[in-house]
Amino acid sequence: MPTANTSQFKRGLKVEIEGEPYLMAEMEFTKPGKGQAVYRTKLRNLLNGRMLDRTFKNGETLELADVEERSVQYLYQDGTYFHFMNPDSYEQYELPAEKLEDIGKFLVEEATCDVIFWNGTPISVTPPPHVELKVTYTEPGAKGNSTGNVQKPATVHTGAEITVPIFINVDDVVRVDTRTGEYIERVSKS
Amino acid sequence: MPPIEVLRRRAELLASTREFFAARDVLEVDTPLLGEGVVVEEHIDPIPCQVQVEGSNATRYLLTSPEGPMKRLLAAGSGPIYQFAHAFRDGEVGRRHAPEFTMLEWYRPGFDHHQLMDEVEAFVRTLIPEVGDNVFERKTYREVFLESASIDPFATSIEEIRRTCERLAIAVPADFENGSLDDALDLLLVCHIEPQLGAEVPLFVHDYPESQAALAQIHEDAAGRRVAERFELYIQGIELANGYHELLDASEQRRRFEAANQARVENDRPALPLDADLLEALEIGMPACAGVALGFDRLVMLATGATDIRDVRFG
């Protein structure tokens, strides 16, 4: 397996540690004038998102992970798997639903997502930063209270529960930030 | 490339430096950057290069500091000297490190390290008035470790440092237990102690362990600890300068170089030829003196508020 030594360390490097893929999120070279150089890194586990702090001495090596990111289209989910397709090759991929616990409910059909593949297998999905979702349920808002910061819960067609302003009604389409789950604006009225 | 305003400030600092030393009758010198031998240090790598000498290939080194030739000048009777030198250290790339950087190095015959600390303080105060009016603090290496990490560096173990790192959530490198005690102390220093040093008032750290003496004289302190007459200046967590009450004993110097080479070989780094100018200077009889090397790029960083060395110099 190809390796990288400390002089090749940089942010964004994808490495394999104890059989799991990591992204080098932070890397700092430190050295007292006369003393030993160390490379301090923070590594994000690409399977579970956990952060790992590791310190390396000059000349140490890490195995490079066979990790690549591709843009794919979300097709549908069947309860057990989410299905994606490479729009150029029509090749299809599936990810178990439990791996998409957080972001699965923000996926809309045909959305272009970034999927990370490790050794050719998809391991994680990043949806587009903003998606348009249709409100399927929310309590009616009180008339005349369309301004201000009054918020209420709403359910959207993908199943996500979000917080929306009081003036949003069922069948309205709203834009949502997939990273925070927050409402951004109303796209169209019912 | 750094912004032109930063380069202007850099030029002003260069001019102020020259004024500072002219007013004190310190002579500016300009010695070679290429040498046949180097000041051998366990953890500093010069950049080797091949040059044609009398028709054949020879290895030369881009020097890690101009110490050897400057000491040779002192031995020849130059009196006090200073130099802006480009210095080269292979593999050092980071926010505060560049493989080629600018070093301001100066030597004061007749000074000891405390007198030189006084002058370094006056110099920094003249160039960067923003450091404030407070007298720079001075603490021993031992005091700094005791205050920041409750460790006595003269009576500790790698195991104790490992436990302290664990408590402070500092990840230690693999094989930490088999490294040297100095390497362990250095890890704690850079990861935990350094960022706090000189935070409010610039701080001189002095009286280093004998094993970190490098080119400094050694004496016994009041408690009988063998300490090196070496100092470092820290401002806002940045290691700015390293100085010595210079070692004068040629055979001791040769022994330290050879010990450094031995440590290099044990750690799979090449042994290096010794700096002949430096050894010759000590053999001829260099006057007693103190010397200091100050990272000029880091000084520009402090003056401009830059947080990355690449913002104050090319490359």
C-alpha cells in the first residue's frame, strides 16, 4: 500500500490507521529550535466522524487510504438502502440506511451528492448544502402573526422534522440547510 | 508572496537593526552560506549540495547558521560583530518554520549571557515598541516547567512526562518511551508550555539542562544542578532568539559535535562533517563572549501581527 511520510503530511490527506480510513483535518509542524520536530495532527474517521489526535516524529509514515470522492445522483430509498447513481456511467451504488441516519432525511430525488468511496465501496454521503423540501404537516399559523420570530415545528416530505416560521403552511416548499437542518426561506406557496 | 506593506515594514526593521548596531559599534559582517562542515546538532539538518571544486564533485552544505565563520572572525580579533544571514534547515516547514529563513546573529566579546539578554531586550524594545514598557521577565527552564506542568526537568522521567501528557490530552508519538528524556521534555514544551510563554510580558528562559547546552558553557547552580548558560526569548508564545555564553573549550566542543553525530546515526540520520572554522576559532583562542541568533522573520511576524512565516517572506 502506498505511504506518505511526515514531510508529505498536509490537511486533506486521506490515510488508513488500524484498518480504518481517516482524513487529516489539521496538521501542525512544531519544533523547538534545538529540539525534536513533531507533527501534530487531528484526524477524522471517515466511517464514524470521530476525531483522533496523533503526534508523529520526523520520518514516520502512514498508509494512504484508497479514498475518492465522486458526485452522484440520489435515486431513492427502499427502507433498508439508499440508492445512488453515477450520472455519467449509470453505475449504481447503495448505502445502508443506518449510515445515513442524520442526512438521509434531507435527500431529495435527483439531488447531486458527494459520495466518499473507500476501496471502491461508498462509505458516506454529503447532500447538497441547500435542498428544497415540501411541507407535509404543520399546525396552521395564526392570522396576522406573519411577522416576527415566532417558530413552529413542521414535517417535510422526506420525513425530516424542522422548525419553520409561523406563516408556513402545508404544501409550501421551503429551502433548508442540510448541514444544520435549519430553515432558510420559503421557495413557493401552496 | 507577502503584501508589499509587510515588505516595507520588514525593510524598516532591517534599517533599524543596522542603526541599532551602528550606534553600539558592532560591525556588520557577511560570511559564506556554503560550508564544508556544519555545526552538528542532533535535530537540525543542513541542506547538502554538490559543487565542482578543482574539477571534481564535492559535497558542501547550506549552513544552518553562520556560527562557525563568525566565531572564526572573533578569534581573528574582529571585536563585536553581527550579521543578517540566510540560514537553511532541511525539512522545517510550518507556520513558524521555513527551510530557508533569515537569521540575525550577533556576538559580544566580554559579555555573559545575562548581559546579552539585556542587549536583546533593548534591541527588541527599540524595534518593536509595541512589546510595552514592562521589563522582560527571566525564569529558569526549571521554573517554567514547574509552573506550567508541575514537572522538575532535572528530576523527572519519561514515564512522568507521559502521564502529564495524558492528563493534558497531548498525544505522544509512537515509541515515546524509547526516546530520550530531552525529546520528551521538548514535546511537553512545544505542545503545552511554549504557547503560554511571554504571553503578557516577553520572557527569557535560561539555565537549560546540561544535555541541551548545545554550544553554551555549563556551570553548577546553587543547588548543584549542572545548567547550560543558554537562553531563549519568548514573545507571545513565539520562540524568537537563542543565545549562549559561548563555549570556549575546543576539545569539549569537538566532543559535543561527536556526541550529536552519534545520536544522529542512532536515529538513522547521516553523520555530518564538523565545522572546521568553529573548531579552529576555539583552538586559536576565541575571546570569551556571548552570542545570540534571532529569527528575523519571526520578529517581522510579531511586528506585523502575521501568524504565518509565509506572510512575511518569500517561500
